Amino acid sequence: SDHKRLKETQAINKSLSSLGDVFTSLANGSKHIPFRNSKLTYLLQDCLSGDGKALMFVNLSPTIESSNESLCSLRFAQRVNAV
């Protein structure tokens, strides 16, 4: 159903936003890293802190209809790459 899909999309976007916040905090050397803002970042806490390394893949679509979403994905990847 569309309502279910919308809720899932919102949850994914919230998790990715929280992950971006963690990467930004790590890059800035912040004293507080917001690992507890989502289940995703909480589970990845050990991997993302200390000497852990992360590899990220970005999936892009070559269609015009998906250009906005692809651009958002590239911006997120650029933000993560800055860490």
C-alpha cells in the first residue's frame, strides 16, 4: 500500500539523515557524536568510531525522472566523503 511505502521511505530518510549527522560530527571532531539518534547509527557505532572504516556505495539512476533523487544521493555521498 502507498501509506506503508511512505512510512518506510520516511524511516529510511530519517536514518540516512542521522547517519549524515554522525559523519558531520566525526568530521568536525565534535565531543558529542549523535549515535543514538537512530537504530542504524546506534548499531554502526562500533564501526564508525575509533579506527573503524566505512565503505559506502551510491546507487544512481540514469533516467531523467530520477535525476532529483540521484542528485540528493550524490550530495549525501559528498557529505560522507568529507569525513
